[in-house]
Amino acid sequence: MEYVTALPHPRSEAAEPARAGRRSLAVALLCGALGAGVALLATRQRWAEGTASVAGGAFPLTARGSDVTGVPAALAIVGLAALVAVFAVRKAGRLLVAAVLALSGAGTVVAALTGASDGSVLDDKAAEATGDTSAAVAALSHTAWPYAAAVGGLLILLAGLLALRYGRLWPAMSGRYERGQARPRRTAATVDPDRPEDLWKALDRGEDPTGA
């Protein structure tokens, strides 16, 4: 009894990298765009709150993410730009842009986690409200928004890692948009001087029917 070993079809082997490229591209675009959106949204929210003693009473103080640090929002914008720029470059340039994308995500995570426990901004606001430069905020508390910004940074980082791993399989900008590409020149139609209709057509095109 003979056993026949099934051999993999050449077309299926060739199609596998293309499928991996499409899947990784879809995931990277989703993660990059969603991560940048989450990070930008989180920096506009309240990160910390507390009180300052003013005239014997408690004066409420709050600090948004943009007050604590502007790094996560800036890096999220850089990451979003890098995600778009990935398709405008090829080979080494694509690897470089993918690295920028990954680093912007990692930087967003670090900056968000660093600002999660920062109360210096509220101390400054307490000193301004009380007129005492040595005043400090009381009843300091923090929200979960810094960690949401960190999650956004993780998504951007994942998009960058996917670009580094599978970017070579992704499509690039069409060559018609590349600068310096020569366009074919139109050749003038042949004019028969014995045919009046050809002479009129040449004049309508702005050509010299005499060939001079």
C-alpha cells in the first residue's frame, strides 16, 4: 500500500506573506490611530486634584494632563505622523520611520506614568492661590487618566513594533506621486497639406501646419 505525501501548493506559500502583511497592516493602523486618540484625549482630562487653605477655608484645585506634562500629547502627534509617513518611504527609510513610531509610543508610556503621581503643578497653584510660596496642596489625589494615556502609548508602541516586523510587506505610495518622474511627451499629429480638414485641426491645436 503506497502513501502519497501531499506537497504544499506553491501559490499558498506565496500568498501567506501577503496575508500576514494585510493583517499586520490593519492591526497597526487600528492600534496607532486608536492609541494616539486615547493619549490625546487623556491629556485633556483631570489628572490630579486637591485643596489649598485660603482664609480659613478649603479652595479646590485641579490639574489636567496638559498642565502636568505636555510630552504624551506631543509624542502622540509624532506617532500619528510617523504612522502616515510609513507609507511614503521604502526600505531603510521605512525602518527608520517605524522606529520613530515605536519610540514615540514608549516615550508616551514613560511620560504618562511619570506624571501619574506628580503633584508639583498643584503645589504651584496652591502657592498662587494663597500668596505663600511655601504653601503645598492638601488632600492630593490622582485619577486614572494618566494610565489611560499610558495605554494609548502602548498601542502606539505596538503599531511601531508591527511596522518594524512586517513593514517590508506593506504597500508603498504609488510611483505616480514620486517627484522627478518623467512624463511621456505627446507627439504632434501628421498633417497632410492636401487635406484642408487636417490644416484646420492643426491650427485648432496651436500647431504650425506648414511644419516651419
